[in-house]
Amino acid sequence: MAVSLNQTIAGRLNEVAAILAEQGANRFRVEAYRHAATTVRGLAQPVAEIFARDGLAGLEALPGVGESIARAIRDLLLHGRLALLDRLRGER
């Protein structure tokens, strides 16, 4: 279950990157989401465990995860959805 949650979150981050790229967003922003997705996918422990133990600071400590993406991961963990992704899907 935990591994599949990491995979799900990584998939959502990749989807954000793909839509941003399609819309011509800043390439560094696109790459940040891709890098964060790769990091989450490769974690040896559940990202939910990291968040439960260390909060946003724990997420921000992950390679390629800054403040904004840490909040996105938190929202996915707590609410199962990401407002940014919902907006991007509507703008396609």
C-alpha cells in the first residue's frame, strides 16, 4: 500500500510536469516536478511516513523537493488531490 501511494504521488507530480510542459511553462519548473516525482518513486520508505514523522521540513529535505512541491505532496497525502493539478486539467 505504501509503495503504491508513493507511486500514485509520483504519478501526479509527473502529470503536473507533463501538463506544464504542454502549456509551455518554465522548463525549470517542469523539471522540478519531474525530479520530485523520481525522488518520491525511489524512496525506500513511504512518503506518508516521512511526513508523519518530520512534517513539511521532512518533505523539503528530500532531494529535488522544495517548499512548493512539499506542500503539493502534503495536500496529496492529506486530501488525496492537488488543487494545482485540478486547475491544470481544466486548462488543457
